[in-house]
Amino acid sequence: MHFSQALWQRNLALYERTLALPFNQELAQGTLNKDIFCHYVIQDAHYLLAYGRALAVCAAKAFDADDVIQFSEAAKIAIVVERSLHHDFMQDFAISKTQFEHTPLTLACHHYTSFLTATAWSESYPVVLASLLPCFWIYAEIGKAIVNNSVPDNPYQAWIDTYAGEEFNQAVRNVIATIDKVAAGCDADTLEKMHQAYTRGAELEWLFWDGAYHQRQWSGLDHEAK
């Protein structure tokens, strides 16, 4: 069994819980509250900058030239291409530049980006790679799972199509192939650390979507927290 297959099986129940979240189910049906989606888009745009930085560190730690190129390009995509997608969403949903810039990171976003940044700087290349994989893989699988259930004229169809699309899924397959290649040369202790890093990233994916749906802020610091 490839390492990636073991990762997926070990975290399958968590993925299924993520797919079943109200955010993703209502997104597919086009019934997701606009304010919830706007909250998500703002936080995701903040997240992508940190994700891009973590990818850049991953590239710097990579074992060979092909992997340096792969993750340098992924860092560029995270910051430039996907941020431009969020810019389009922000225009479509009337989110102003000022509103975006003055919206702080939520607890979930802060936790997730801090985990990625700390892992990127402090851990070895295989572990960093495992921490970054959930964002690629889970988004792709969620997109493919809900695209066929999406209703006609879904206001969120562009989001669904992006992550269900072949271009994104090919990038995900490339990352999975890389982690299998890297894992093949790792000892048992490193493989277990990779498992732990992936699981924590997958848990934070769940937390990010769940927190967005409930628009959770910093508990005890915001009297409007839900």
C-alpha cells in the first residue's frame, strides 16, 4: 500500500465528517447563507497567504530540483491565482477591500495558519509536506463529491468548479505522487510524524469550515461570537 493510501484510510472518517458539514452540503444546494460564504471567503484569502509562505518553505527544504520547482510553483498559485479567484468572489458578493483588510483572522484561521507556519519552519521536509497535503487533497475530494449534486444556477458554482476541475485535481495527484516518493525513503519514526501532521491538518480543515459556518470569533473576546 502506498503511504498516501494509508493516510487516506486512517483519516477517512474525518473526511466523511468534513463532507457532511452543513457548509459543504448547503454549498452544493446553493442554500448557503451569503453572509456565511462571505465570512469564509475573507478568512480563506487570509489563509492562502500563510499557505503560500509554508509552500515556499517546503520548496526550500525539498530533496531534489523537481520538488523545489513543484512547490515554488504551488506557492505562486496559492498567492496569485487563488487570491485572484477570491478577488472575483469578493466583487461578486460585494466584499470591499477595506472590509477584507480590516477583518482579523478568526480563531480557526489563526490556529490553522500558525500550525502550518510552525511546521514549515521547524520540521523536516517529509513532515512539512504531510502537513500541507490536506488542503490540496480534501478540497479536491470535496469538490468532486459535491459537483454532481450542485443545483442549476448555483451562486457558488464557480467555487465548486474550481476544486472539482481537472487542473486542480492534476496538481493534487502530483503532490500525492511526491509524498509517496518521499515517504518511500523515510524511517518508521518519520512516517508516524507524517501521519500526525496530516491528521492535524485534516482536523484543522474540518475546524475551518465548521467555524466559517457558525462565523465563530475569539470566544470570550467577542460578545457577538456564535
